[in-house]
Amino acid sequence: MKLETKVNLYNNLFNSIIFGITFTIIGGLITTGAVDWASFPISALVGVMAGFVIGLIIPIGKIGAIVAGKLSKPGTFLFNLIMNTVLLILILLFMCPALTIFMGSVLMGAPISAVLPNSYALFLPFFFIGLILLMVFSGLIMKLSMKCAGITAETNQETA
């Protein structure tokens, strides 16, 4: 497996874990005022898996980098802001309905037709919280992903 592919897989996994857990907690706090700890493990796991699968299917990182590259200079704050904004919009477009259907229909037994209209009710809070998380932690997540993929400081210098 190519190093770039390994880094992307680890990056996707770590981001999915962070967002799956965070969005499960925030979603519970916003919708019911509390976190349902009894269903938390399965809800967070579904969030992690949904995010990971979406990240595998859609080249979200590449799309975000292309859009950001057309609007700003790579390596700048604006580039990171635009790239992370595009990432979150794409992820949330798919994750919000998937998680709403799972939480409402699978866990709570409501008909899909009853929960689907509310799919994007948490889009804005998730977007802003996710954007803050990405802006603060994306560099650390990438460094961890590179380390887990076997990229050392020397390897990174050679490929640069």
C-alpha cells in the first residue's frame, strides 16, 4: 500500500473517531439536553463508521484541497479555513441524514418519514463545532496519521 494511501486511511479514521464521538455528545445535548449514555457506545460507533465509509467513498480531502487551492495560497490560514469548510459541508451532507435515520428510526423506532425531515436540524451546530475542531486539531491529526503510516521526519524530508 502506498504511503499516501496509508496516511489518508489513518487521517480518515482519526477524524471519524473525533467527529463520531463529538457529534454524538453534542447531538444529544442539543436535542434532549443530555447525553444518552446507554446508547452512546452504539451511536458513537455508528457515527465513526458512517464518517469513515463516507471518507473512503468520496475523496473529500482532495475536493477540499482543490477548492481551497483555487481560492487561496496553500499553507495559509485562509487555505485551511476553505478546505475545512468544504470538508465539513461534504461530510455533513451525508452524515446528518444517515445519523438522523439511525438514531430516530433504528434506535427509537420512529418511521423514516417522521425523522427524515429533521435530518439537517443539527447541521449548523455540527458545522461550527466541527470547523473549530478541524482548525485546532487537523495538524495534529495529520502528524499522528503520518507517524502511524510509518512516515518519519527523515522520510518526510526525502519526499518533500
